[in-house]
Amino acid sequence: MSHTKSLQDTKDEAPDLEARIINAIGKAGPRNVAQISRMTGAHQETIRYKIKRRFGRLGFKFHAEVDYSKLGLSPHWADLDFTKAYAPMATQLLTALNQVGYLTYYGKVVPQGNFVALFTLPDGTTEQYREFLSELKNRGILSRFVIDRAPVSRHKPMDPEFFSFRSGRWEIEWNKVPKSASSPLPAASRAALQDFDDYDLVIIKELQKDSLQHLTDIARKLNVHQKTLEYHYRTHVQKWKLVPAYRIRWAQDISKRLIHSTATTRLAFHGLTKTELLEAQTAVSKIPFLWSEDLLEDGTYIAFLYVPLTDIMSVSTYINDAAPHLATKLEMGFIKPTESYLFTIPYNMHQGGKWKFNPKQMTSALQKASVSSAQK
């Protein structure tokens, strides 16, 4: 009787097959199995197994990347310090700002104790939002805030060179990292605004939540005709590249296996000269754990990394060796898992064909959230 190879038997696979599949997913998306097969030469059933089962067990998650400029939105990063009276309800207030104030991410930085927040604001509303935060400071909710637009923002594709798919963990020879190629930040640019609609936004929102979803599942969930979503996905989301790429993140739950757990690490370089910025970004871009980079209008360079707990010291040592004289300009902290959250695009704020911006509604939502929190 001939032996039939199991899809789970990877002994006879090319050593780099899974790495090639990961790279192909970033370009084609995790649902485009046929294209991934053409790009890698792997059988479609093998690819389905890898995506649905094996990569998930290894800790990989797939994220739809959004071109905010085509939606008329701009990313802004803020540092927020809450006053002593409002610090206990900070996460409730920030969640309220997700509902009405364009907040798409927040995280508490430890050991510093401040919150960082990402706001994807409608174009041209930066100063209005700064005035809104200033009002929160006047009301005694915030003791300090800083907000600035990020004209350059990038999620770096995962480089699987240093990841062992056999052991399911990073195996990095740190003496090789300085010699690896850097990845310069792109120049600041804005893509043309597209004539998107609410159907496009809900498709993008659902792909952000779960990039493995099929349009049939999304249509059923939203009680929308499948053909309607297929049309909008094909002629808008795909054609206009509203989701230009998919990113792969490796992060394990810290409560499961400590050796495979990660710490969300934030690096912020302040007050850099152009030469120092190039030096810092060149060094950081070589770190295999790099997830995202942002360059703010004031010159601040921010990077987020998902660092395995076993590599915290190695990463810190590498940064110090690569740019030792920038230590006084670097703020390094870790995001507290229980006080952080990543939201989807603010699709609910798009009403009547335009983005709604109402500071009074935002203030009212915060007042309600504070009262509700105080009563618990």
C-alpha cells in the first residue's frame, strides 16, 4: 500500500517553504490561497492547512493594513497623563473616545505610567483636536498631553529569516543583526482621496478584526446581500487598494508559555537631528521584532516591537551598541497588556457621506463614562 503524506508532515518540505508562504501572505492576503500557491509553488491544500491551523498554533496573527489617506484620515500619536482623580477610570474614558473621538489604539506605558493613544483624525482637524484635549486639561481630566500628526507611518513586513518554524520561536544570532540590511522609512506622501462609502468601511473593519473571514461570512454577519459586498470589495477595496497589504505579527499570550511570550515594547526618540534620525531608524529597522514605525511632524521617531521576553536584554544591548550616544534621547517603555486595546477604523463616525467631528459630543461621552465608572 502506498504511503500518503499527511499535510501535517513537514519533514519533506523545502526548509524555506513556510517563510515563503509568510512573505506571500503579506502581499496577497491570507484568503487568496490561489495566488499564494502561484507565488510559492505549494499546493493549495497545504497553504490552507498552514494558514488555518499551523500558523495559528505558532502564534501568528494576520492584520489588514489600511491606507488611511485614501479615506481622508491621518494618524496622530498622543501622550496622555491623567490626573489623580481620573487615573482609575482612564481606560473607560479612552474607550469612550473610540466611540465618538477617532481613537483607534491606547496603551499604558510602564514604568512611566502615561498612556499613548493613536487617533486617526479627519484631515484638517488636528488643531481642533488639540483644543479638545486642552479643554480636558482645563477640566482637570488630563494633567499633560502632547499630540502630533504622523506624516510617515509604516508597518514593517515580518522578516522570517531569524524565525525557526521547526521550534516555533525566534532563534537570533545577534552578531548577524548589525550586518543585515536596513529598511529606510519612505518619504512623507498622501494618496488621493477615494470616493469610498459605508459598505467599503464595514468590509475594511471586518478584515481588520479577522483577515481570515470570507465575504460570505461578513455578509451573513451584517445581514447584507453577498453580491453587494463582493461588488464593493472588488471595485473599491481591491481596485483602489484601500487595504494595500497584510501584516503578520508573532505574539503569544503571556499567560500560556513564558518562553514564547512577548512584551509590546515602545521606543521613542526625541529631539533628533537629521543625522541622528537616520542612525536611530537604521538601527531599529534591523530588529526582527519590529512591528511599526512613525515619524511625527515634530521629528519624534516612534517604534513598536513585539519582543520575546527571553530577548529583552539582547534588544536593549543591541540598541545601546548600535547608537550609544542617543541614549539620552531615547525613551523606552513597555505596554501593559491589561490596559491596552486596538480598535478598528472609526467606521461609525462616517455619516451622510462625510466624517462627523463633534467636540461637544466627545466631551459629553467622557462625562457619561466618568459617571458610569464612578458608580461601579
